[in-house]
Amino acid sequence: RMPARTLISRSEEETRAAGESLASSLRSGDSVLLSGDLGMGKTVFARGVAAGLGVDPGQVRSPSFTLVNRYPGRVPVYHIDLYRVEKLEDMDELGLEEILGGDGVAVVEWAERLGPYRPGRVVEVQVTDRGGQVRAILIEDRR
């Protein structure tokens, strides 16, 4: 387990590269929990994680309408966006029990909305605004 670290990103490219770098340590059953305000670059970071796991990054879009997208990579990548989830019953329909800690890596945007769903092996990533294009990316490995 790595100590918590904060990266400073000054562009979308750097945010994506941070996700790609994290991917090298991920394996099936891991979950990356992303939190941060709207427009902070969570989807960009998720795209980097997916690219690092062998997914074509051009395929990775914010799954705001489907909530869960599955991409084939060196392990399956489940990109989950909980922004539009309003109540826990909505989450029950997503099949999160099978996805979290399952056969692939789950990347969850708006992870603070997971409620009682607590995956076992987790890397928490918090993206915060530092003004302009600058973001602080706090990565805490809890695996």
C-alpha cells in the first residue's frame, strides 16, 4: 500500500496521465472511488485509468445517462457515474454487488453517493480546484 500523495495537475493531459499512472498498480477486484465537484476532471482521470488498463480512451465517455459502462481491457473496466442517482433503490438496479470487487476494475465517479456499498479494495481519489486549470489530486490507497 502506497502512502497518500497529492499530485498537482495543470491540464487535462496531466490529469489523464495521473489516472494512467495509477492503473499500473490496479488489478481485478480493485475499485477507484472518485470524488470532487462538477467539472473537476473526474471523467478525464477515469479515462486515464481505463487507458492504462488497455482500453481505447476514445471510447470512454461520462456514463451519466447509462450509469455503468463496461469496457474490455487487460481486465474489464467498469466506469460508473452516480451523479444522477437520487435514492439507494436506484443503485440496487445497477448490480453493484457483482461489479465492485468482481472480475474487473471499477472506476466510480461521485463515489460519495455509494452509501452502504463499500468495496473491499479501494483507492480513493479526490480532485479539488486550485484555481484556473489547476487541480489537486489526492490519492489514498486503502487496499
